[in-house]
Amino acid sequence: MSDLKSELQLQSTLAAAPAMTRAQSNHISADPATAKLFAYGSANTVIVRNVEDPAQVLLSHRHSSAVTVARIAPNGLLVASGDKDGNISIWANRSDTAEKYRSKLLNGAVRDISWSDDSERVAIVGEGRGDFATVITVSGSSLGEITGHVQNIVTCDFRKTRPFKLFTGGADTKVCFYEGPPFKFAHSVASTFKATVTCVRVSPDGELVACVSGSADILILDAKTGKDVKTIPTGHQGTIYSIAWSPDSKRFTTASADKTVKTFLVESGEAVASVVLGKSIPFMQQSVFYSAAGVVSASLNGTLQFLGDGSAVQKQWYGHQKPLVGLFFDAQSNALVSFATDGVVLKWPAAAPGSAEPITVESDVINCAAPVGTTGTYVAVAGTDLVIVNPSTTGPATVLCKEANHALGVAALNNGTFVLLYRNAFSVFSAQGKKLHEEKIAQFDGSSIAVHGDIIALGGDKVVRLYKVEATGKPDLIGTFQGRHTVPVTAVAFSPDGQSVASGDSGKTIFVWSVADPSKVLYENLTFHTLRVTSLAFQGPSTLVSGSVDASVIVWDLDGKRRRVQDYAHRGGVSVVALGAPGDLFTAGGDLCIRRWAA
């Protein structure tokens, strides 16, 4: 096949949620220039978003390990990001730009980053073996030694006005004060903290520093001298992970493990607002910042809450924190539905680009999912349960049975039955969840399943088996495709008319063959991918879409013997491809984002 020069046109990106780690600070902040942009990490990707538009998303794929923090420079033009391996990248805040600086500066995870007010200096703190922090110019020149701590440093912040001063907080319960450049240790603050200092932030007017920790108090310091000013009790019942100042420096807001966000007046210490975000662990509040939209907090489950003046939830943004196992477009509701391995199911209405609605499943794991015809409902394997998910209702998923343990794939047939694929067997269940039949397949190593009407295609080790499944549950083997794949089959899909099947394998090869005569190969050796094929979908009888671990998406014009290739569609590989409205293609991948392409 010959290559077309044109690539797929990206229409939009549905952003992943911020990656959060329980029992530690997860710092997010808005850009000081406009207070509209904010950045965070998701897997190995940095995501920059706009508080005024959930559909405005910039992805940066510069890290090879999990991103732990990202901060936008005061001028809004640069971003500094760090990862769990101690690498720092400084890059222009726009797409398709080269890095200005990259280096491994710490021997452990980067935990916080702070910019000087002139956007010329960057402080980096985190974990290590003796060296827990450094200060550099944007070109990488060292600006002094950060000493004074004996354990990991988890937070830092520059004084926003000259002369430059830097504050840090660490696992050794210390708050340290530095002057420079070159930056030198001035003194540590004798505080009453008995646990890790989780966040230090200097007020926008440069007068005060607010420090929080595992205790329920806020320590206020003089930003010029580093001396203790006062302590404000908060009443929080858990660790305070984050604190943020209002733009006028007259109030600050805290986020706590007790699932609350509170706002206080600086002068009096009075609590003027408090919001409870939930009752369970996923609603622990890990970060908070002020933006052009007011106070924004982030939960452990990645949900972003927009709180206005801090007194009530005005809106929430959702996204995925774990890999997707299902992605389906429902034409009736004009919405996309996504399923992730952590049990999170989201509905993305086309009428509200970039926004998602959570669907209740009441499970912390989903193994696989499939649409139930064109009903707008879905069947999923949630741990040991086979469940029906209805995005149009507010209640939890309906449990059909509890016999789905170890299922690798699921399909809904047009006769009302469901098929669960296992490694060396498959089972047929009625619409009520009763097991009708179990078929053993010796040494099959099943991994993929597709359905058309009452016929299923099962992909296994070097083979695809076709079965016709009766409403009674009895399956009949009607064909086998073998002798062409030399490695395990990892993806299968039926053409819209059910006359052909596409099968892709772990060795990058795709075949399209006839259902009526599996020995008849219609299109062979589609081998432009370089790694395992993960997902297949037909756009028409002779147009096939494939995704791969090699991070590419390919649209194959089978009759025209042409292909359109989108390299680097998703950092970490493409896990799912799905058809949308006519001309639309959706993909999901290792960056945990969903992307819509004109195809």
C-alpha cells in the first residue's frame, strides 16, 4: 500500500484527570499572568487546561516516567514539569515546541516546583539521597545550594517580589528560609509542626508565608524575615495537603484529607467558608488553587471542583485516572461513554464539549465492556459481577450475576444472550443472568471478542474461532481462521454487514477474511504497525481503523490500497478505537485521554 501524506485531523481532546497520590501533597496552581491556565500530570503526560473552557487542552509528552508536578511561569510563556525519576523539563507553553532545558536534577521524585517572579529562575524540590532541592536558571545554570533539610523536601515557593527569597517545607517537619541569588540557607523556622510540612505558599503581595502540615493549624511567617507571625487553627480533622492565597492576599483556602475545603480571613483567622466534598476516601482533597473562575480544588479521584468564593460547588470536571477498556458512541443520546479499569464510567455529551458526567457502577474495577445493541445500555464485567450500565439513569448498575470472575471479554448478542470470554473457555448467559452454557476450548488462550447478530468471533493463540450462539445458549462452531497468524490474536472486529472479520495480532499483522469461508483472505499482510494491534473497527465494508501499542492510529482504505497514519496519537500506545458520528473517530490510550479525529 502507498502512503497518503495527510494525517488525521485532530478535532478535540477529552482530558484525563490529574494523577493523585494518597497521603501526599499533589500541587496544582493557575498561571499568575491570567489565572486561567493550570497544569498537571497524567501518567507520563503534562496537561495544560483553561478554567473557562474544558475543551481547551494542551498535551505535552516530554517525560518517560510519571509526571508528578507541573507549574506555569508567571509570564505564562513557559512550563516547568518534573517526574518521579527526578527529571525536569522546561518548555514553551504551546504545542509542537522544543524543550528549552532538560536534565535529571534529583535522585527521586520531584515533588514541587516554583518560579521566580521574573520567570527566569526555577526552584525544584523532592526526594533524593542527601540532595533534596536545587535552584536553576531556565538555561540550567545553578543558583546555589539548598541545604538545611535532613529528609525529603515536598514543597517550595518563591517570594513574589524582590529581593528574592525561597521557602521550603519537608518531611523533617522543618520550614526553611533561603536568600539569594545565589541562594543560601538563612535559617529554619521553629514551628510546632510534628508531621511533614505539606505546602508552603507566599502571599501575592510578598508579605506573608502560609504553611500547612499534618496538624490542623496554619503557620503564618513574615516573608521578608522568615520569622513566626501567628498560628491559625482550622478545625480540619485530617492532614492539610494544600493552601492557596486569594489574589488580594486577604484570604486563603485549605484542602484537607477530611474531604473539606475551607476559606479563612488572613487578618482575623476567621473561617468564612467551608465545603464538604464527600464522605469516602476518593473525596479527600489533595490540592487547591485560586483562578479566574475562583477557588478550584482537586479530589483524590481526580475530580476538579469549581467553588467560586469557596462556599459551594458550582461545577465539576471529570476525567479518567486509569486505562480505558471500553469506548462507545451512542447515536441516540449523541454522547460518548467511556469505561476505565478503576470502575469509573463517564458520559461525554457532544452538546458540552470537554465535559463529562459520572455514571454510577459501584465497583472499583472494570475488566471489559460492550454495547447492548443500539439500546444505549452497556454490559460490563465489574470484578466478579456481570452488570448492565444505563447512562440515562441515575441509579447504580444492575447486577445480572456474580459469575464473571476472570472474564477477559464480553459481548451482547441480538438474541438477548451475553457471552463472557475466558482464557480457555466461554460462557453464555441469559438476559436475566442465568448461565446457559459453558464451552471449553483447550489451549486457546482467548484474548479478544467481537459480535455481529448472533455470531461471535473469539481471538486466541494464532487462531480466530467463529460461533453461532442460539437463544438457548447452545453454541455451534461455524468456522476457524488459522494458519495465517503466527502469534496470539489480540483484536477482532466484524464488518458492518457481518460478511468479513478483521483480526490483528501481537506481532503487528492484520488480516481481513470471509465469515462464509474463513480460508478466504480478503486483505492480507496489513503490517504497517510496528507493535501489537490493540483495537480494530470498521467504518464501512472496505475501510478499517486500527490502533496499536506503537501509539499510532491507521485508517486503511482496503480497496484503494491506501492508508492514513496518525503517529503519536497517544503517548504510551493506543488502547481503544471507536467510531462516532459520521466522519468522527475516537481513540484512547496510555495518556488516559480521549481524542476525536476527523476520519
